[in-house]
Amino acid sequence: KRVWRVTGSDIGEFEGSGGQTGALREFRGSCAQFKKSLTGCDAALKIQVFVGAVGLVCLLLVVVYNVHHYVSLEELKKRKDTLMALANKYPNRSAAAFFGLYVAFTAFSIPGSLVLTLAGGALFGLFEGLVLVSYASSIGATLAFLMSRYVLRDFVQARFGDRLRTINDGIAKEGGFYLFSLRLIPVVPFTVLNLLMGLSSIRTPVFFLVSQLGMLPATVVFVDAGTRLAKVDSVRDILSPSVALSFIMIGGLPLILHKIVLFLKSKRKRTRELSSKELAGVSLE
């Protein structure tokens, strides 16, 4: 039984031998690849832990304070003066609390986001309310998107698997234009769309940006309605047929323009191919 002791000089001799250098390089390459795979796993695990922790904190805040029971149009109109006084006395704290509450409601698909949008206009005015609601809704939707992708993938796959093929086909063909249209034309419910997009191939920055742009027209309408809260008794008072029709037209416009651009590109390509064939025929003659 022999015990081999490897010293620095031995390693130098080993590296100097031509037949053994390839084996050493292969070993080092395997180690580097293994380390890289571990780094990828650690990154994915960190994302899962971060998203899960943020979601748990938001959910606990909503459950502990029992907020969702007070988010209704009747309660908002009843407590408007009290909330306005708090917002005027503590503007920064009130805006931060409203922002966090909106993110939690959106991220966990808790009913009441529409009432919170009206509250944003009623308490903070059109401009500030629009900024708060726009970013809070986009961040909340992105958190739901990330939870679906990294934490709730199996649940979403089992629950909405029949709709995933349609979503994936639309993203593959139209890209962000497809998501933009779905944000304006509510073919798929807002909360379900966040979860389904998490299992699609769309990138997170694209989802955030397109969602914010796609939700902006409706956000403007509802925040503006919140500034006239006394005149609002139901959603029908805000979403008239003409407003709904304009949303549909805005939502369909990007898809139509995208189709036109693709048609013009394909037509230009065919023209170039025909021209090249004709030139080749002339040169042969």
C-alpha cells in the first residue's frame, strides 16, 4: 500500500508533461463548470427566498390589520373626510402607506384594487395619485409575476394550464404588443394575466414596462374619477360604453400596426428577392 504525496514541484512537472496537461485542463474545466452551475442554483434560490419573503410580509400586513374588509366604495365615501385629514397632516407617511397597501393588494390578487385607485385620486389628487397608483400597480403585478415564475409555478400550471398555450403563442408571435393589448382589452382578468405571464417567455423588465404603459389609460380614468368621488356610485358611472370602446381601440391599435409593419417587411423582402432573380437572369443572358 503506497501513500502518494503531491508537492508543488510535482505539480509543475505534471503540468510540464504534454500527455498529462490535457487531463489537467479537462479537470479544471469540469471544476469551473460545476462552480458555475452552483452559482446559478444559488441565484435562483435567492430570488425565490426574496420574492417569498416580500410576499409573506405584505400578506401578513394585510391580514393582521384586516384592511381588505374596509376597502369598498361605501367605506371610502364614508371615511373620505377622515382619510383626507390624515393625508393632509402626514402627506409622506400617508403616500407610503397607500403605496405599500396597493402593492400588497395587487401582488396577492386581493379584491379592492379598483377602490384603492379611486382612493388615490380622492386623497392625493390627479397627478400624485396617478404616479402612486401607476407604479404601485405595476410593481404589484410584477411581484405576482415573479411569484408565479419562481414560487407558484406548479400551482399556476395545474390551475391555468389550458390557457398557457394561448398566452405563449401570443407572446411568441407578437411579443410585448400582445401583453399591451391584453392590458387594455380585459379578455383575461388582470390577476390571472399576471400569473400566466410568469410562466411565459417574456422578460421581467419588458413585463413591467409594458404593463405600466398598458394600464396607464385606465389608471388615468379611474384616478380622475376618484377626484370626483361624490358623483361615483358604481363602476358604471366611470366606464361608459364610449370609454370602454376607446380602450378596445387603443388596445387593438398596436397589434394592427405590428401586423402592417410585418406585412410591409415581408413585401419588401419579396421585392428584393424578385429583383435579385431578375438581375441574375439578365447577367446569365
